[in-house]
Amino acid sequence: MVFRELSVEENLLLGAFPKARRAAATQRLAQAYGLFPRLAERRRQLAGSLSGGEAQMLGLMSDPELLLIDEPSLGLAPVIVQELFERLRAIKGQGKTIVLVEQNTALALEISDQVYLLSSGRIVLSEDAAKIDLAALHDLYFSR
């Protein structure tokens, strides 16, 4: 959720509103723009005009320790998906924990440490990502 009538930059700065985040607001703003150059390009644009994926980028200003990301590549052009996953790798490299639900299993595996497969609300697979055989994962998921 964004404040649609405020600019991108105003929305980012609101992420630094909690007192504990204020001291690092300038640094976090620079990091957000470094991680997502598109936000820097659009900093004066109204946040309500951003795409859904761009709006989600605004939430990183609050410096969360855990990110819950559901199907971030859904409906995006392949070049944008690659860019998105580069950013996710960078976020992971900052020591953040990411819980990712993703349809593009090959890309998801590239950045994952652990894989869980749920079926009807139950964990049917829990494995180190490095040990996952993609074809076997797909067979299990699609009940082949």
C-alpha cells in the first residue's frame, strides 16, 4: 500500500517515520535509489501512478529484516524479471531474510537457500536448494 497522492520520495521517507529509522533516512534513501534506479527516476512522480511491482519497492525504506514476497515475477516481461531477481540477490546479500513464493522455480532456486513445497497446506518437501533436482520438484508439484 502506498500513499497515492504523495510522491515516490515522500512515500520512501515515510518508511523512515519510526523514530528508530529516522537517523538513517538519508542513507536508506540513497540505498533504495541505488537498488531501484527506477524509483530515483520517478522520485517526484505520484506514487499512485506506479505499477504494482514498483509500489512494492517502496516498502524497503523501513529496512525490514524479513521480506514476504508472493509471485513477484507474475505478469512481468522477462527482462524485468531478470532485473527483479538481481535486486532480490542484492537484498539477500545485505543479510535480509526473504520468504519467496514464486512460479519461476528455476530463478527462485538460484537465489534460495532452502526450498519448501506445500500441497493442501502441508509441507511435502523441505530441502536445501543446492540439492533440489528441478525436474523432480516439478514432478512432485504437478503430481506426475
